[in-house]
Amino acid sequence: MLNWLKKLGFIVLAILIVSICVNLFLGPHYIASGGLTGLAIILEDLFSVDRSIIVLIGNFLVLVLTFFLLGRETFLNTVIGALLLPLFLGFVPHHMLIADPVLSMILGSILFGVAIAILYANHASSGGTAVPPLIFEKYFNLNTSIGLFLTDGIVVLLSLFVFSVRSFFFAIFSILITSLTMRGIELLCNRFTKSDKSDHA
């Protein structure tokens, strides 16, 4: 029970960080850097539908895939993230925290990468396009950071037709920074894991 509560705490923290990144760093500058949240930013601009509602609908569809392809534990963890994300997106204010789009993109992308890495470390996700990388890793042995880069690329291409070319390139750099952050955390965790094993040997 204690381990489960600890894992739940990390999941809640990660989802909160994702919501902050979207509403305070990326969304205000129309940076749709992949994922269901990026798609929600695009659709919100096109159809004037709140991004939290779009994420809620998208996550419902993703949960079906998670249940059948990733197993019960990941499904239960994804349910938590999938329900909390639209809730937090509706709760966290839509506000431009940093006026400089470059600085906002960099900080938001780093935080986003940290949040997703925390979720993956706990075999969970925020739903949306964070789930396909888990499926790719399980069935095709593809690194999650690479899988996330591929799935997010589709959303970025869509943003090119909705927002400015500048927003398009910002989104590309955002994905690169997020992927590098995730990869760096994975390598760091692997190093500590190997160090602990060698100490106990």
C-alpha cells in the first residue's frame, strides 16, 4: 500500500507539471509540441472547444487501447493520469507566464520531459499520444523517447497548417528538447541502477 501511494503521488505530480507546461508555457505561444495536449491546442484554436474537453475525449479512446495492449497495471495507472490531466488542464489558468516565446518553449519542454519520464518510470502515462510509445516499447523494443518523437511529429505537422511557420519550428525544437531531457533522465537512472547493483555485488 505504501509503495502504491508513493507511485500515485509521483503520477499526480507529473500530471500537474504537464498541465502547467501546456497552460503556462506552450499553449500561450501556440506551440503544439505533439501529444494529445498539442492536438488539443490546435483543435481549440480551430473549433473554440476547451482543450480539457478534447483531452478528456481523446483519453477515453486511448484507455481502450491501453486495456487491451498494455495490461491491467498500466491501464489502472493510465486511468489516473487520463482523468487527472483534463481536470488539471481545466484548473490551471491559461496564462502567458513568460513573454519570450523561446525561453518559454525551452523551460516548458524541459519540464514536460521530466514529467513524462516520471510517468514512464512508474509505468503510467497521461493518456493521449504518450501511450503509443509504451506500446512500441513493449511490442517492438523501441525506446520510449524515440517513440514519443515519432508520434509527436504527426501533431507538429498538423500545426504547420493551423499556426505560423515560427510556431511550427518552435514545436519541433520543443519535441527535441523534451526527447533529450527524457533520454538524459533515462541514462542517469540506468547509471544509478548499475552503480547500486555493483555496490551490492
